[in-house]
Amino acid sequence: MTKEQIIIRDHKFKSDKLKKAKREIKRLRKGAINLGVLEDSLRRERANKVDGRMYYGQYGYDDNGYIRDEARREARIELLEDLIREAKGMKY
């Protein structure tokens, strides 16, 4: 193989890798969620408290339901905080 053929083959390989990388970045950006939407969701989730009055029923107070819903709310807040932290750290 001549030097020219090696250079052409090497250039073609690098060009293909670059095209693949650009396609992958475009795909990631297309599926990305806007940071403002995540921050609004976090703000809304923090503002909405679990209302204990909703757990009074015919048979008394439902502790398990209240605890379960409060844990879900905390998990959603934690997940949104992690997503925002990752989105701020990730630059294209």
C-alpha cells in the first residue's frame, strides 16, 4: 500500500467517525428536555405539599397512604434535582 492510499484510508475512517459522532449528538439533543421545564417542575413539586386532611376516612386516619405519598413526593423532588444537576453539567 502506498503512502497516499494509507492517508486516504485513514482520512475516510476518521471522517466516518466524525459523522457518527455528529449524528449521535444530534440524536441526544433532539430527545433532550429543556432545563427550564425541569426547573418549573421542581418548583411546582416543592410548592405542592401532601395534604394530611385527604387521608381521613370512614375508618380513621390512613398513616400508610400519607407516608407512601410523602415518600413518592420526596423521590420526585430528588429525581428532578439530579436531572437538573446532570443537565447543567452536560455541555455539547
